[in-house]
Amino acid sequence: MTNLKKKAYVTVHEAKTHLSKLLVRAEAGEEIVIARGRKPIAKLTAVKSELGPRVPGRWKGLIHIGPEFFEPLPDDELEAWGQ
């Protein structure tokens, strides 16, 4: 393997051979250009997460589960589930 850390470009063969390592680099923020010969044909970059960080308690006060939720199911409902 060639020294990928100092290269901005990799060949298609290198990309196929070292895809896992290239994905780690892209995930770390590096932009990898894949070239056929000397002609750049694709760019490998990390996908930006559309979700923000998880925030505990975000739904607090928006959802209410009443005490009836914890009551046993009626027999006909249990039979429908085969129990």
C-alpha cells in the first residue's frame, strides 16, 4: 500500500483495495479523491449527520402514559396474540 496519509488522490485500484481504511479517513474529515489514471472521477467524504446530538428529556411533558397502560390486556386481546 502506498502512503495514503500524504495523498489527496488515490487510484481506483487503491480505493477498492483499501476501502475500509479510506472510509476511516473520510469519517475523520479527510476528503479522498478517487482517480482513474490522472483524471479525478469521484470524491469520498463523510456524510454529515442530519440528526443533532441526542438530548435527554426532549419529549418531557409532550407524552403522557396513563395508568391504564399498565393494566392487563382483556382475554380476547390475549387470545388474538395467541396467549
